[in-house]
Amino acid sequence: MKAAQLTAKDPTLRVAEVPTPVANDDEVLIEVHAAGVTPTELSWYPTTHNPDGTPRSNAIPGHEFSGIVARIGSRVEGFAPGDEVFGMNDWFANGATAQYCLTLPASIAKKPARLTHAEAAAVPIGGLTAWQGLVERAHLESGERVLIHGAAGAVGVFAVQLAHRRGAEVIATASGRHLSFVKSLGANQVIDYKTEAFDRVVRDVDVVFDAVGGDTLSRSWAVLKPQGRLVTIAASGNDAAADPRVKAAFFIVEPNQRQLADIAELFDAGQLRVFIDAQVSFAYAPAAYANKVAREQGLGKVVLIIAAQAAQTA
């Protein structure tokens, strides 16, 4: 099969012919139709290292995908060849910037029927991150006030929609050109972070969802109620080491079949929207990961179209 690999000698991707993976008894082989692009993934620890800390080479990136079940292991239940699925696989596993990828049943769910493969591939990481941050960690409730940083980003667009759907009062930060867009997602108030300091106008929020980090994260503690909760996906190792509050607030998204299925139901009910900024063919994978693909609005994901049949329907 064809796959995009990151070599040890060159920090860029190259498309190569590699063996098609074979599913073990507890694995699912996916014929990938589309894969979401996260350019920073090329420098992440799981991309360059194995779980035991040894150097890793020839990693295949792209850990969110949509496609067709090609084969299942003998112990796999709940899926069959031909099923349309979407999901994300483990960060240390080879990803979906390839014609086929392996995953576990617990990491995938049936694809939302209303979404194309390209649209579905843009959902798992952002959707699960927003869900796990707001629902599982912050326990956001109806009537609470939540401040969402980076509201027009790949995670923020889902965080705003989910928070609004849960009945929260949503305050968001974004750049001036995206204010109207973020409001259309359900935000009650949108602050242009370039012209207005959010910590001068926001007070007593129940939850802060931070997708920006740095100074934005540092200033966010002051706007919380005494028993308020903060979650962040953008803290650095130094931040966490220096402040135990940051260490407790930081999390990394994990695959979760039940949550993916719940998110899929929301899409099929017309209660969530997904945004794609560019769709490009597999041949453009190196350019996509190098941020050299022309984007339309600066909103949403770049998605790689892998399978020929997906390109006809996406």
C-alpha cells in the first residue's frame, strides 16, 4: 500500500510503498477514505519515540480517519467488513495517512450517515477533545457560564457547539474576523482577543476550556469562581511542572467508542456542524503537513482524500 512516512533523517513526509498491515485477533483493518491533518503531530513525542522511549522511525501520521472496515480479527465484535466507520487510533500506532490502517474496536464507531468520509475524518480529535474536556473533566452543567479560548480552532468549534447544546452560557475568544462565525455556533458573547483583554471583562465563570495556552492560560485562573474548573489542552511541560493546578487541568484526548457514537448521533440529528478548510488528494500529504496547502477561510481542518471512491463522494 501507499503511505506517508516520517523518516529519521528528514523531518518531512515522503510517500512510499509499504506492506499492508495485517489485523491481529483483536484489531480492525480500515480501508482509509479520508484522514484529518494535524501538522504539529510530526514533532510530537509519540511520533518520534516508541512507548519505551527508544527512537521511532518511519512513523505514519494522521490519527483521525473515516473509511470502510476491510477485515476484522477473530475476537472483534460489533463490526463487520463493509461497515462505514470513523475514529482515531493510538498516538504511538501508525496513523491513517495511508491506504489502510489498523485500529482497535474501542477506537471507532459507525460513521454519521449525514457526513461524507471527508467530513467524518475532520471530527474525531476535535470532537472527542471537546467532549472529554467539557463533559468528562469539567462536568459542565446547564445554566453554568463557560469561557472557551480558541473558539474558532479545530477543537474550539466543537467546544462552543457542545457547551451551547448543554445549556451553558458560552463566552468565547477569537480573532475579529471570526466573531460572527463563533456566534453562529452558539456563543452568547465573543471577545476579540487582539483588541480586548478577556480578563478585564469576564468574571465568575464556572468553567474555562483553554485551547491556546501560554499567557492566555495563566490569566484564566483569575476569571474563575472560587470553585470553578479549568481544563487545558495547550499547557507545556514547563507550565505543568511549575504549577500543580496546570498539571491537574491538562489532558490529552483518548479514543472512546461510546463518545464517538454519541457524537455521531448528534451529527445525524443535525445538532452539530463540522468544518473543512481544504480537501486535497493523498499526493499532497507532505504539503498538507508542511502547512503549504491553500486554505479557504482559516476555519476547520485540512483533510486528505485517500481512497478513489471517497474522492467521488466527498
